[in-house]
Amino acid sequence: EYIVVDDDAMTTVTRVVLTNLNALKSVLIGDRSCGSLRYVDTGRGSFDQLTFVEVGSNAMNGLQNIQSNLLTNLETVEIGSHSLNALLSVNTSALTSLFSLSVGASSLNQLTSFPMSSMKSLRILRIGSSSFLSVNQLTLAGMDSLETIRIDDDNWSGVTTVQVSDVNTRVLEAFGFPSNTSFSIDQR
């Protein structure tokens, strides 16, 4: 029902194939593990039971893509510091069940896009400092259900465009926009 990769394990593995794991509920990747991992092949498998993923610190820094069928029913994702820094894209539209997202400092720094508007179930968002540095477009929409927001300094430094709709001032302030900021909001 779960996969656990200990700290400092699978450091030279470049590919993992996951098939017939329909009962998989959680994946835990230890600190400094899976550093050479480039591909996770899930085929057309279904991961309907997978609700929890934890990636330790300094882990999985070779992985460039995550297949959407791993994301569909995730409720909690915890990413340690300095992790997943080769990841180029994530299909966030598959994260409709995500309740809690925690990202450690200096992680996910190759993503150029991370739209959160489809994460309608998101209630807890924690982002450590110096993360998401390559994201160039930030979309803040439909995030009024967030109950806990903690976003440390020096994130999103590559953002050149911010799209805002259906967001309250508490969310804007958490993302670094003061409450007295003026916005031109497109009501399409």
C-alpha cells in the first residue's frame, strides 16, 4: 500500500517503472534519495488510491516530468528543501483533490508555470524561501478556500505576469502584494 525510499537510497537509479499498483496509497522519498532519477514510467496505470506523497530534502533533483495519472487523487504533497529542481512541468489541472501543499526552501526552481486555479480543494499552502524561481506567469484565482497560507520571502522572482481573479486580499498579501495595491482585474 505504500512505497518508502530510505534516506540516501537509489542514488544511481535513472528510471523507475510503476505498474499494477492500484492499491498504492502513499509514496515517501527520503532525504538525498533518487538524485539521478530522470523518468518515472507509470504507463496507463491507475493510481486512484494514491493520496499522499512526501519528497525529502535534496531529493529527486534529476526528475523532469511527472505523469498526470500519479496526481489525480493526491490530497497531500510535502516537498523538502532543495528538491525537484530539474522538474520542468506539472499538470496542475490534475490536482483537483489537493488539500495541502508544502514546498521547502529552494525547491521546484525549474518550473516555468504553476497555475493554481484548478486546485479548488487546496486549504493549506506553505512555500519556503527561494522556491519557484523560474515561474514567469503566476495565476491567482479561486483560492478563497485557503485556510492556512505561509509563503516565505524571495519566491517567484522570475514572475513577469500576474493574473488575478476571485482572490481575497489575504491571499494577495501572502503572495507579497500589499493590501493597498491597485490591480486591473479582467472579469472574463
